[in-house]
Amino acid sequence: MNAQAGKSKASVIIIGGGIQGCSTAYQLAKRGIDVLVLEKDRVARHASGVNAGGVRLLGRDIAEVPLSNVSMQRWQTLDDELDADTGFRRRSLINIAADEADIQTLQKRQDVMHQQCYFHETMIDQQELRERLPHVADYCVGGVVSETDGYAIPYKSTFAFRQAAARLGANFVEGQQVQQLRRVGNSWLVETVAGRYEAEYLVNCAGAWADQVAVMMGDNCPMTYSAPMLMITTRMPHFATPVVGAVSRPLSFKQFENGTVLIGGGAKGFADRANNKTRLDYAKLAAGASNAVDFFPIMRTATVNRMWAGLEAYMPDNLPVISASVNSPNAFHAFGFSAHGFQLGPVVGEVMADLITRTHSDFDLSAFRVDRFERKVL
Amino acid sequence: MFRYLADDAPNKSQQQVCIIINDRKVTVPVNTSVWSAMAASGEATTRLSSVSQQPRSAYCAMGACFECLVEIDGLPNQQACMTRVYPGMEVRSQTITEASQAVPLAAGLGYELNADQEADHD
Ligand SMILES: Cc1cc2nc3c(=O)[nH]c(=O)nc-3n(C[C@H](O)[C@H](O)[C@H](O)COP(=O)(O)OP(=O)(O)OC[C@H]3O[C@@H](n4cnc5c(N)ncnc54)[C@H](O)[C@@H]3O)c2cc1C
Ligand code: FES
């Protein structure tokens, strides 16, 4: 029936071949479930292949900490687990405090974290900051560090999940944009541009397009999408081992082993998801670059080599949707990761597999319900 | 190895500028490119390949290949073949490799290579 080779029937169909879709496929295949991933373009073509690779537990929203914590444990041994090279490096992550106000912010955060019995974020003083980051600007007064954090190579990580899933029997079909979903009896009928598929369960891992897939499942939610931008320099002499962020400024960067420095920070370009396109906003990139120079004077000698953006899904509260569908049976969502979903990849697969095979997860997912923005109408 | 063709028929009115190439003062004709200035003064190595550490020099000499990157006034990755000399310019062959460590400077921009790298480079 379907144009491309591959099975047209599976127990679970995952829509979207980003890290969430691939990780979910891996966990399901590992449990012996017959799983098929439908990807409209190519696996890792979007956010999961082009992100900043930040594997960050530091500074997570409290609601995300339990998930992020487990995911961080998984990252430490992920290469062995998947028998692949994700490029993960544990480097610690430091958020720099530029002034006393930042220190106050950190102090408040620490109080909240300690109340919840989370102790993975440690405040450091100016001297320790300088020891860990000898090139930091003189005025920086301190910061906060999470030791387990680091980075990985995004497309390698996503591919690692894909390959591991495929070895366990998961099927991946690319070039299959899902256009229609229908309930027929106890099954889902999935129509793509090139074929028809059938499954018992559906998982929506459609990234920046996930609201469209959600609507096909009957769930409406206020997801938006945008195009966060990144730039990478040519090789520089090594000056920063930890991954670096800032408490109150849009700064984020990491220096890779080859000396190149990846600069992010959340500046957004222009997103055109209908055409898989993004356009860069150079003024904002320049502001990001000058931020990096403010914190690290050596960055004045940096030469930017490439700049790009990826399409990412955002929720109003910057928390993902990890949820069963409220309006359809046997349908699940994992999207809206709001520019920090890469780190969560390993755990999201486990949670989705639990929701499907055990009908519940041990994590409290109430903050991630798909209908959390629905208002009661009288 | 390299010389200016103009030297064959010296034009006494040709203006000269003084620049510094790898810590050495040299005098070169005004408007010449950094690469010409380097080559004519016996400093044809623009950079070491950051991967293999092999010496590199100008290849296309017209701005396309980026083989000729040098440090100019402390800023690395400048194309020697596309940049004109100006008085007082400080040019340095670029030696940033995957192993380079930045050494914090007390003040001012930039970095210095540590002793090990200097040795490698010779
Ligand atoms: C520039 C940038 C930097 C980032 N930096 C970080 C970081 O440092 N750390 C971090 O943790 N996170 C980061 N993120 C966020 C992270 O990349 C994402 O949260 C994560 O990759 C989302 O994965 P996903 O699988 O949900 O989405 P995606 O990777 O976007 O995958 C969704 C897939 O679904 C497919 N699809 C959509 N609709 C359909 C359809 N109808 N039919 C079939 N297939 C469909 C798409 O083609 C796409 O391939 C960054 C994101 C960007 C863009
Ligand atoms: S020699 Fe090719 S760019 Fe300078």
C-alpha cells in the first residue's frame, strides 16, 4: 500500500524522527514492541540535529528537575548503552554572576533548591570562578556550577538512538509527512504524503510542527515555534573547559576539543516552518557576540565561521508537553521543549515507553499536561 | 626566494612603510599586500595548519582559499593576501592548533602561546 519499502503496520507509530522520536523508538524496541517512526524529512534534520548540544541540568525549572536529573545520569553512560559515539563530554556547566544582583538571584534559587532537597547546583565565589575559568572578565563576582553537565554532538546523539533502535528492530521511514489521522475501530490510520499506515498507538514527537499533529489527535494547545540561532568560531587556543552561561544575560557557550567555540544564548531569527526555512537576524547575533566578549575578553580575537538557526517548539511556560492525549485514546505527546529538550532526550524515551506499555510513568507529569492551558469556560 | 619586480627598475620615489613581521621590523612598498610583504622579507609561512601543524602560505593569493591566515595586531584569521600594509602594522604567523592553550594576559586583548608551542613551532 505504501509507496516506500517498509512495513505499513506497527504496534506503535511515532511521528517525528528527532531525538524524542528516536529515543522513544529505542525504548519501545528494547521492550520488544513493534515500532515505526515516520519522519517528514530526514532523521535529525531539525532541532535535534542542529542544536547547541548543551547537556544541562543547571538552572532547570523545578518541574523539570526530576526528569532532567535522571536524563543526566543516562548521558554519563549513554555511549555504552547505545554502543555509539554521542560525543558526550562531562565538562561541568558554570553560570556566571556579573554583579551582586546576580548573586542574590542565585542565593534565592539555592534556597528553593535546597528546600526541595536538590543539591546539584553549587555556588562558587570569585576566586573559584577564576580558578575554573581563568579567562573570565575581572568584574565577574562568582557563579553557580553543576558538575555533571557538559555537551554532546546533537546529530551523532540522535543518530545513536536511531541506530540502536533499528538494531532492535524499529523501522524508520523518511520522507513521510503525516497529513491525516483517523480512528478506525481500535486502530489509528495514518496517511502520509506517500502512503498509509496503521497502528494501535501513536506518539506525537513532531517538534516545531507538533501542534498540527496534536490537532489531528483532537488536542489544541498554545504551542508556538521559533528559530533560535547559533554561531561557531574558528579554532581558538583553549581557554574554557566548562560550558559557560550567565545568570542574567543571554550568554551561552562552549569550547570544543578542536578549539572551536559555539556561541548561543537564545537570540532568535525568523522561522518559516512551512518551508523548513530559517533566516538569521544578524543584529541579534552581533549582540550575542559582544556579550561573549564582555564576559571573556579573549573572545575579541574570535572569528565567527558559521551561523545557523533551527526550528524549535515553545510553550508559554517554557515547559514541554509530555502527556497522553486528552481527546483521543492511545495517543501521546512529547513536544514543546522550548530550546532545552536535547538534554531530556534519553529520559523522554523511557517516559513515553512507560506511558504506552505500563499506562503510567513514575514521574509526576502534571506540569506537562497537554491541556494545562485550557481555561474553564462557563 | 621572493622579490618585488619593481626592484629590477628601482623607482626612487616609491613610498615605503615600516611594519613588524614576527617581531622583526621590515620596510616594504606602500600599498603592498601583507602576504607580499611577508614573502619578500623571507617570512613566507603564514600559518601552521591547525590539524597537521604543517606550514602554510598563500595558495590562491586572491582571497578564495583562506590558506594565508595570519594574525594582524593581535587578531587572528586575517587574510594576508587581501590585506594592505599600513605603518606600524604588527603581523604574526598564526600558530593556533588543536593543542594551543591560551595564557591569560594581565591586560589587553589576546592570548600568548605557551613555551611548549613556541618550541613546536620552530
Ligand atoms: C539552535 C538550537 C539550539 C538548541 N540548544 C539546545 C541545547 O543546547 N540543549 C538542549 O537541551 N536543547 C537545545 N535545543 C532544543 C532541542 O534541540 C530540542 O528541544 C529537541 O531537539 C527537540 O527534539 P524533538 O525530537 O522534539 O524535535 P525535532 O528534532 O524538531 O524533531 C521533530 C521531527 O518531526 C518531524 N515532523 C514534524 N511534523 C511531522 C509530520 N507531520 N509527519 C512526519 N514528521 C514530522 C520533523 O521533520 C522533525 O524532524 C536547541 C534547539 C535549537 C533549535
Ligand atoms: S591565499 Fe588564498 S585567501 Fe589568501
